[in-house]
Amino acid sequence: MEQFASLIAASINAGTPLLLAALGLLINERAGVLNLGAEGMMLVAAIAGFAVGYTTHSPLLGFLAGALSGVLMAALFSWLALVLATNQVATGLALSIFGAGLSAFIGQRFVGLALPSQTLAIPVLKDIPFIGQALFQQHWMSYLALLLCAAIGWFIYRTRAGLVLRAVGESPESAHALGYPVRWIRFAALLFGGACCGLAGAYLSLVYTPMWVEGLVSGRGWIALALTAFATWRPARVLLGALLFGGVTILQFYLQGMGVTVPSQILSMLPYVATIVVLALISRNPDWIRLNMPASLGKPFKPDAS
């Protein structure tokens, strides 16, 4: 039971950056914008967060730097996709490539450096058998991600602003005709998504693996993108999927520790194989995806044309 509790705790730790990034991308896509630049944003945020955290010895400043760098990357994407009306798919891919190169260049002097590990044990609750070890010895950012998930669910389905956001994602022409500033709403959604991806990247370099190496994100941005489709753009399902993919990610280390005679390369492939399998299963029912996906996802909007 102790080993199982440890597996749950590690799964939450591994799923936290996926949850943060996927929640931000969910808001983007609910507004009708497809941003494939999550990987690049997370990489830039990871090196920015680590550099500031290592230099100032303040993890909080590191998280703020990560969030700010994510916002700046999202602002760049917004200018290209919303103002210049570039293709969202091509722009997102370019942002990922740009972020990978920029993070590698900035991070040269930080390679091999490390930060002390950070954990938070909640008094009293941490002493509860099994549950305390599994749930109440996480970093504070993991709890913030859970609160953010609940807050986004409430915002989308219980507030007027959330209704407007969904309306923009479904029919920007109708929302514009009613007087809503579609571009500004999408711009705000993209900045929020960038901040979430920034926090996810900073979490990876400050908490999950408190060091910097080139390519630290290792495809988690792409997994977060797949996670939004897997969750059919619903926050509660994003949480479930993040924990699932986090468990698959951490399972490889437990299997290796148990002496399972499987090549390590195959075990490292497990999270990405799981992503492909899930997407393949979802794609078997295109009507289901079409009913849940925002109708204007990935389509540019020009007010002058309406």
C-alpha cells in the first residue's frame, strides 16, 4: 500500500504540468483559437523560470518569470494569428520551433546546474495513513492547478463571461454582431493560455526535475494538446486525463525499479504510445468530436468581412 500511495503521489506530480498546460489550451480552443506552440512556450518558460529561480534563489520569482515568458510568447502568436491573420497551424508550429531554439540558446550557461527539491507536507493531513502520503505531500503548485481546474469549470459553465467565451468559439460572427469584441476576447484567452503553459514549463524546471537540460519539456506540450481533445474540451476530464498520462509517465520508472526486463527505450515510449492510442480511439467517432469541438476552432476571424 505504501508503494501504491507513492505511485499516486508521483502521478500527481507528473500530471501537474500537463494539467496546467492543457487548461490554458482549453481556454484558447474554447475561444476558437488553435495554438500548437505549447511546446515552445513551455520550453522558453522552463529556462526563464530556472534562470530566475537559480539566480535569485526564489522559486516564486521563477514561477512569475515562467508565466511572464509564456504570456510574451502567446502575445507574439496573437499578433501573428489575430492581427495578421496568419494560418494558426503554421504559426503554432513555427512558435514551437522558435521556442526550442531560443531556450537552447539562452540555457547554455545553465546546463548541469541544479536547484534543491521542493515539497510541501500539509501538517496533520500528511500523517493520515495512505491518503496523507498519496495526496498531501505535493508542491503547492499542484494544489493551485487543482483549484484552477475547478475555477475554470465554474467560469465556463456558470458565468456570463464564460458564456461569451463559448459563443466566440462557436460563432464569432454572431458574437461580433451582438457587439462583443471577438479579437480582444481571443487575445485575452491566448494570454491566459500562455500564462498557464508558462507555469507548466516553470514547474518542470523548478520542481519536477529541478535542473535545466536542452529539450527538458520532452513533448509534454504536444501531449497537453492531445489531452484537450481527449477531454472533449471539459476541465474535469482534463484533470482525469492529466492524472492518467502522469501515471503512464511515471510507471516506466516504477517498472524499471521493480526489475521488469523491458528495454528502457520502450518504457520511455509509453506516454507517447498512450497518446497515439487515445487519439486513435477518439478518431473512430468523428461525430462525437464534431459535437464537442468548438465550431470555429482554427478558423480566422476578420470583423471587416462580417
